[in-house]
Amino acid sequence: MPNHRQRCAQALPETLSLLKQLATIESPSPDKAAVDACAAFVSEQLSALGADVTIVPQTTAGNQIQATWPGVDQSTQFLTLCHLDTVWPVGTLAGMPLHEENGKLFGPGVYDMKAGTAILLTALQVLREAGLPPKHPVRMLFTGDEEVGSLTSRNLIEAEARHSLLTIVLEPALAGGQIKTFRKGVGEFTVVAHGRAAHAGGDHQKGINAIEELAYHIPALQKLTDYTTGTTINVGLIKGGSASNVVPERAEMEVDFRISQMAEIDRVVTAVQGLRPVLNEARLEISGGLNRPPMEHNATMVKTFEQARQLAASIGLTLEEGSTGGGSDGNFTAGLGIPTLDGMGAVGDGAHAAHEHVILASLAERAALLATILTQWEA
Ligand SMILES: [Zn+2]
């Protein structure tokens, strides 16, 4: 069997050039035109590979790409997930330019996760040049709203995953190179307190202080945290009021929660939905809930990782596993019981941070691993 490592290592300059082009097209999730431009570039690359490409237009988020290589949509397939959006606003590159240093490429979005797209395209190019088709067609989704919860892409991801024998998520690896075999579930609530405005001097007793109302609920929410089960609640953003001499009419908070165990979802959701106003005539408005279920480290995950580890070992790579509190689209596919390998993208560090970077050698290694999995995976 061919060892793809040599060819992927030779292809590294092209992989790197592709990654730089991708990173140069800045694509923050809220900027539809910017994400669309990145999608247009990727669809050209896919067409050049000979993939069957469809752009799925979106109105509220960046356009998505569905592509299949080789051939067209099939009943049995591998599924790969990449998101083209980043957390970095257009213009970030001006103050945080792409640069190489000590075998690393630094820059916004390179690690999370433009490198994943570059790795995937490299793996397919290497297989194409070698005349080695994957065992099953590779169905590829490139989405534009992962960093803001995948609201427009979740249905598409789940529909494709349901008839896939393996989902490979090209999200970054953990800083030590481990892929992610456990992810916490992620949710968010918004709690709005409605009171009544009044002059703080002349009419204090007629007011209902929305900030005071909200404040009663903060300790209650924070106390839902239970480190023994891996449940955390974070009141992370709070705003309210208009001036110090006005009894505030409105206050709101945004609450992030993470859970490790499915059973904890009910406890947290019930407690948050069950918040009741403390002040006379105050009103609470609660919205939100679980966004991504936990990616559990269950028997399917153990078996899926073990096969990936063995395939990595067969080309001389050590593959390890790890966990993270962050969610990805892999939470959706694993939640459906579909074998999922997440964190198969670049090794590096600094996602969403100023030192974001990828280790260049890992681009070739991960492309070789992907090519190996696609040609040798036993479902
Ligand atoms: Zn990501």
C-alpha cells in the first residue's frame, strides 16, 4: 500500500500556498459577502479537482458548498466537514499579517480552520494524482456559520451525516496534536428582566428595577455549575439601564452553559426555564437552550478512534486523543451515533487568539493521514 506521506510532504509548498490564499480571503461569520467570497474561491478549487460542486445559497449566513469527489452524491459516503467562517473581522490581517516563523504559519483563521480545507484539498489531489480513488465517495460540506452556532447549516450537516459511514471534521487538533474524541455540549440562554422606569429621585417607589431583578438570578444560575459532572454555567454578558438617575426598565444577561452528560441537559434547562421574578410586577423573558449535544466518549467513539490510530500508525504517525469544552459540528454527527473523527485538521495553537498558528509539517502529515483513512477505512 502506498505511503502517502512522501507525496504529501512534496506537496507542502502547494498546501501552504493554498492556505495563505484561503487566509487572505478574510471571512468572519457575520459578514456574508466576505464568507461568500471564500466559498466562491473554494468551489473553484473543488471544480479544478473534478469534484461535483453545488453552492447552497443562504440569505442570513455565508453560502455553503456541497461537493462530492469522485462522482456525484451516493447512498454510501464519507462525510467531511469544514467551516469557512472565522471569528476575525475583515481588516484583522492588516494588524496581524500572515507570517512564517520557525516552521509555523501565523495569522487569523489559519488554525481554526482554513488549514482544514487546505489539508482536505491536498489529500484529494494526492489521491487523484496517484489514481487511487477513496473507498467511498467523499461528500464535502463547507459551511459559513460554525463560529456562530451553525444555525443555517445544522440540518444539512445532519442530513448528510445520516447516510455517511464516517464523518471527518477538519477542525484543528488540540495543541498537542490529539484529535478530539470528547466534546462538551454547548448551549446559551438570554434572560431579559423587564421592570418599570421611573425617576430615581422623584419617583423611586414607582419604579421596578430590572437590574436588581436580574441580579437575584445570577447566583442561582452560577450555582448550577457542577464540576463533578462537567457542567458549567457562565453568566458572561450583562447589560441594562440607561442612566444612574433612572430606575432601569430593562436588563439582560447572556448565559453560556456546557455539559458533559446528556442527563444534565434536563437539570440545567429546567432550572433556567423555571426562574421566576422576585420583585413585584417584574417580568422575566427567557430564550435559548442547548445548541450542540455533547460528543460522548462512548463505544462507537472508542472503536472509531482505535481504527484511526492504527491507520496513523501504519504510516508511522502517532495519533492520540483528547477532550475539549468547545463544541463543533462534530457534536451534531456524533450525537446521531455516526462514527466521527474530529480535530483531524492542523496541529497548532491559539484558536481565536492573537498567536493563532499552524505547524507546517502537520499539514502534510494530516493530509497523508486523511488520504490513508479515505482509501483504507473499514466500516
Ligand atoms: Zn472551528
